[in-house]
Amino acid sequence: MTADPQAVQPINEIVATWTPTQADFDAFADLSGDDNPIHVDPAFSARTRFGRTVSHGMLLYSRVWALLGARHPGRRHAMQSLMFPNPAYAGEELAIRFSASAREGNAEAITIEISRTADAKVVLSGQCRLEEIR
């Protein structure tokens, strides 16, 4: 998607969609060391309340950070506050949305939301603050 990286996007505009795979979960587990079976073991996960593997929360945020970096070059990540109210599953499309919620000096607060497109359940909500690198 080509867009002005400085443009403020309303939270209801989808910035990107992404369908994570089990291979994504497995690769993130290898990279991060978080090999909790809820993320990487389909047989184990089938016996949980989720019924299947679920994404690592920080895998979701890693995707967000890549999009933010592309949309806001020359800024560094100063903080984040995240909640994961519902699971994200392999093979289910996710919609990623951003909006600028406040600007103070060289910092900008960005509101983030990722939801499952099938049922609109939010899987990540939060804010981060980006600062211009000086």
C-alpha cells in the first residue's frame, strides 16, 4: 500500500492485512526462544480452550513495528502499551489499523489495533510513542 508516511490515518482505516501461518509462529519461537506449546504444538493446543495454536503477542507487535517503521522513517520507538484481549490464529486474516492520537514536541502517540477480519475481534490494542531521531 502506497501512502504518505506523514499522513494521519483514522483508526478505522485498514493500513495492512496479514494472515500469519504456523510457520510464522514456529520461526518466531525459534528466534525469541518462546516455545510455549500453545504457540507451536498443534496437538497440545487442540486440548486447550483455544482449540489450536495462537500467535505470540510480540509476533503481532513485530509486524506492527515493521509497518510503523516504513510509514514513519527517521523515528525511534520510545514506548509501547499493549493488550491482547483475544487470540490470533494461524491461517486467519488480520486487519492492522493505526491512528495518530497525540503529538508533543518531537514525539507522536500512535493508537494501534489489530483485529481478526472474520469476526472483527480485537487481538491487539494499544499505543506506542515514536520520537524523531535528532
